[in-house]
Amino acid sequence: MKKNPAKVIGGIALGAGAAIGAGVGFIKGMHKAIQSDDKTMPLFGLICPMEEETAPFREAMDIRQTTVISGLTFTEGTLCGQSVVLVQCGVGKVNAAVCAQALCSHFPIDALINVGVAGTTADDIHQGDIVVSSDAVQHDFDVTVRGFAPGEIPDLPVWDFQAATSLIDLAARAYEACQDEMDGAKFSVGRIASGDQFIAGGPRANAIQNTFKPAAVEMEGAAIAHAAALNDVPFVIIRAISDNADKDAPTLTYDEFLPLAIRHSFTLVCRMLAMAE
């Protein structure tokens, strides 16, 4: 099993954070300042699992049109000078895979960014921190009884889907540019482990950490990565940590910390778009 220890940039202290709306206002101002008429700009696909994660992007966009495909609403427009297609996929791997495939099939996207919140089982990553995917695996895919490694998918050449280096580098540069807005949250690059389970500590969290060594644990990213890989679309997963999945007593509960985590991921992705070429 390949181990992917997280790389860390920046500080570790966490602040109280401001409301998401303040971030939306800032990004709208940035968007007006840098908006381009370049018709050759790349098209970014943005997938968020939950409405709380999707709303800040939708509110900050200049929307051109919406299209419903497979019950999912795809919103086209511009954000921070880039053409984007935004969609809420819903929770879980099946929802995420259906959404990612529809996005790849119906829109000529050049890159796919999955953005939202996640838990962590790593000791050195904390609430509010940003995790950017080095790769993504399914922690609940298990055919070990047939001789496969945990997470390994039969008949596929890979099972740990590698994020695009160019998008990882863009995220790192974006973090450096907006670090003052991140309330002291640190930036890590590491493995994302996805499964159709909300991990809230206990033996399962320990097993995931021991087997896969993830930086973040959530319910959609690996499925989106799988679909992106099959369609030859570069991808990256951006997750802000909302809870410590391996801790019995987190600093704040998931619901209490969710707004700040969403603001961190929103701010970073918008800065990525502003800096993209």
C-alpha cells in the first residue's frame, strides 16, 4: 500500500472566521476587477456535494443559463474571470459519479474541481485546514477476499486516482495569495479517502487511517476522480476540514464549524480561478 504523507504549508492556528457572505462580497468585487472577454478561456467544472457548499459559488457567479440533466441543475456562467459550470451532486459516491459523468459528457470542461468539506483522521490536520488531493481512493471498496488490495478495483489499471499536478500547484499558489483570509488555517496536499459512510471516530476511523493514510475522509471525491480519469479530464479535490473524524471530542461540532470550513474552501477555489491562465 502506497503511503501519501501530507505536505504542509503555512500556519496552524485557527481563528473564529467571518460569515460566508463576506467572502461572497469580496469575490464579487474581485470578479468585476478581473473579468475578461477572452473567448478562449478554459472551462472549469465545479462540483459541490451540498447546497451549503454550492450556494456561495452560485451567488458570486454571473449566470448565463441553467440546464437540468439527470435531475441535476448545471449552472453556466463566469466566476473570477473564468468560464465555469457549477453543479450540486448530492451526498455519496453514486450521486457524485453520475454528476461527474453528466458534466464530462455534456459540457466541454477542461478541468474538474470537486470542492467542499471533509473530516480527517490525521493527527496533524485540524478543523478549518485545507486539504488538496494528491490522489483519491475508495476506502469502502473491498475485494480483498479475492486477493485484491484494500480499495483496489478489479480490471482497472489504477485504483488511486492521481490529481493533476498543474491544479495542485495552482491551489498552492492560490493559498499563498489568500493566506491572510484563511484564519490561520494550514494547507496540505495528501490522499482523499471516500466512502458511503459518515466517519465519526471509533474503530472504522482507525482502520481507514492505518490502511490508507488519508489526509481527508469524505463521501464523494474518489468517485468524481474515477469519472474524471475515465474521461481524461484533469481533476483536483479541494476540501476544508469541518470535523476530526478520529476525535471523540472535537474543538467544535460539525454543524458549528461547517460555515467556516465552507468559507475556506470557497475562498481558495475562487482565488484559484482568479489566478488560472
